[in-house]
Amino acid sequence: MVREYLEMDLQAAGFGDMELIEHMVLYDDQPLAGNTFEQPERIVPQDVQIAQTPILRKHSWNMFRYKVN
């Protein structure tokens, strides 16, 4: 779990030219929050706008998908 905002810098030597094609995040301001019967969709995967340098939000889980050219 990320506890502060971070800029991601990925170095994947040996894979050639890579392009970020998808970034999704699970996030809530409350680190112990969860889905309940009353709020079943409080925390759901959300698409994130693709950026040159992705920002990882605190208290988040991130998924990145890359295309190898």
C-alpha cells in the first residue's frame, strides 16, 4: 500500500520499447475502508488518465498494463 503520493519510474531493461496503455486504481481516503452491504461499490476499480509519469496516490492499489513494441 502506498502511504504517500509517489511518481512512478519504471525501468524494464530487456523488454525494448514499452508503452503504458492502461492504468487502473482502487482508492479511498480512508485506508481501512471497504465495501459493505450498505455501500457495495464504495471502492471499485477506476480508470486513470494515462500520464508520462504516473502518480501513485496514497492508500491505493494500482494496476498498469504495458504494450511491448
